Amino acid sequence: MVRKEYDVIVVGAGPGGSTCAAFLGKRGYKVLLIDKEKFPRDKTCGDAISGSLKVQEELNLTPIVQKNPHAVVHRVMFSSPKGAVLNIPFKGTGYVCRRFIYDNLIFQKARQNKADVLQEFTVTDLIQEGGYVKGVRGKTYKGAEAEIRAKVVVGADGAHSIVARKVGCIDHDPKHTITAVRAYYKDVKEVTDAIELHFVDDIIPGYFWIFPVDNNCANVGLGMVVEDFKKKDWKMTDKMFEIMEKHPMFKERFKEAKLEKGTVKGWTLPVGSKRRNAHGNGYILVGDAAGLIDPFTGEGIANSMKSGELAAMWAEKAIKTNNYSAEFLKQYEDDVWFVLGKKLRTSYKLQRMGKNKFLTNLVVGKAAKSKQIQDTLRQMLDSTEERKKLANPLFYLKLLFA
């Protein structure tokens, strides 16, 4: 197989990779978007895309999402280990859309923006010369081998990124990686316009979620930090089923629910509670490959798309200045952490707070009874600066005597 040299090769056509390719293609660069699967394809995820709306709108994707199966969400629901329930409205409108649908919409947008695409191609190695990444090697689904060159390689190929692995950037630190399981259920009762996060007593420090999806279906799952999960004596899938079948808050809701066959899947999420290396000579990493998943909610789409947009910008700058050095591309990584860092650090503090049953019961229990506290928490959800208060002990002291 003979391929011309590209300005940029993007490995992985998920939200981050397709976003990067869409922006570069729109700006007239020769970009190749590679994925080992054929689209549309499923991706194990919670499917919430509310945090990515700004980038989504810049790509003019919102009207397209609205025409496809999805759920609209306006609030987040929390429940405490003691069973108190709290609803906090969003500032705007959010969406939940299956990755089978959503990823394909961004992928097709990249195509429309003149990015070349190569599906069912497995990248097996990187071309490295003189200390620089110069392209990729791989195989088609028929086994034909190929070398494809580029000025910049963007690794957007997920938590087990081949690009990150080949340059020594894989980091699955159990303190900063989440393990999770997800399934789709039809006919779950009382599914509304809320993203539900339930801090069930016997799975703390993890949580159980229920997200509306489409056509009376829900995305249901359980997640926990790997280090904490290793201390448990149960399997994640078994515990998820047990919660649905026996927990007093959920057994009636799931009594008539029907599992969609083949949708129970587990995966790992490297979260942004630590900064991982995401750049080097000739390459940058985005999304899950860079470990940018929110440590508290487990949401990865928003940060992946934002990092994809920033990757496109810095790849363009590298091309214009003819500088592909690690020193230059470090500016991409610094930019990512300038934009996302505060949110990720605060979410990490929230994650650690969620491990404390007393604090979780205190916050949810008090807020469920007080509109004033609910308004304060809503401001915290909308503002990273306000959210910092959740890491201040004085906030909980005031709650204790509220």
C-alpha cells in the first residue's frame, strides 16, 4: 500500500481524534484519521456529553445530535449512603447519546471537513527517526502492511493507546485509574431528565449511575478507583446486578427492566487526577490517551474533544513554524492543563470527598432540605472557582451547623 505523506496523522477516531481531524481538515491541512474499527462502532462509556457542548457547537454538531436518538438532561441527581436524594439543575441543556451514534457523527464531520479516513487499520508501531516520531506502521484488516508518514502524529487511541505505549507514556497508576462496568437497560422506572449518581453504602468509594439514553433506555453502571477496588472481595458486574435486584432504592425501578443483550462491558479510565506526559518529538496525545477523564464523574468526552481542538491548534502552529520538537509541543500540554487543570484538580478533591461517607451524607442530606444550600451547590457545578469551596473544611463546618 502506497500512501502520501500527511501533515498530521490522527490515530483513533473517537471524539478527541475526530474533533482534531475535523478542525485540521477545515483549515485545509492534509490529515489522515485512522481507526482499527469500522464506523459506526460501539464504545463503552456513560454516554454523557453535556460538558462538550462548546466544542460540539463550534463543529455545528448540535443540530445533528438533536436529529438522532438521544436524551436531553437538565439536572444531576445525587443520593447519599443514607438514602437522601438531591437534585441540582444544570445551567443549560445537556445531552446523553450512545457512543455508537455520537462518535460516528463527529467521525462523519471530520470526513465532511476533507480529512482522509482509514478504517479497519491497526497501528502496530511508530516510525521513529532521529529521535522524532515520523509516522505509523500497521496492517489493514486483510493483513496488508503499510507505512504512512506525517509531520505530526496525534495519539487519540484511548486508554491503551499504541502511540502512548510506543513512546513510553502509558501510565495506569491504580491511584489514578478507574475501573467500571456498563450496561443498557430498557423500561427502567422513574428515569427522567436527570443524570443520576448514587453513592450506595456498600460500594463507597465508588458510585452507581443511571443515565437516560433514548427510546426508554438507560445507561447503567458502576465505577471505582482501581486501588480501592482491589480491596474489595466482589466482582463489579455481580455488585451492579445485586444493587439493581436487592437495594431498596432500585429493586422496584429495575423489577421489569430488560437488559439489552451484549451490552454488559467493562473498561478502565485513566483519570486526570495526575498529570501524565502527553507530548514529545513529533507527537501529542489527546483524550483518554493523555489521561484526561474527569476523576469525579468519569466523563471523558468533553475533555477529549477540548484536547482534540487544542491538538489541532498546536499541530497547525508546529507546521507553520516547522518545529516538531518536544520543547515546542510541550506548549500543547501546558495549554491543555491551563484550560482543564483547575476543573480536574477540583474534581479529584470531590472524588476523595466521595470516599468519606460522613461528608457525603452531610452534604446531600443538608442540601436536600435547604434551597439555599442547593443554590450554592448549583453555583459550584457551574463554576470551577466556586467548586473549590468543596475542598475547604470551613464549608462542611458551616453545613454541620446549618
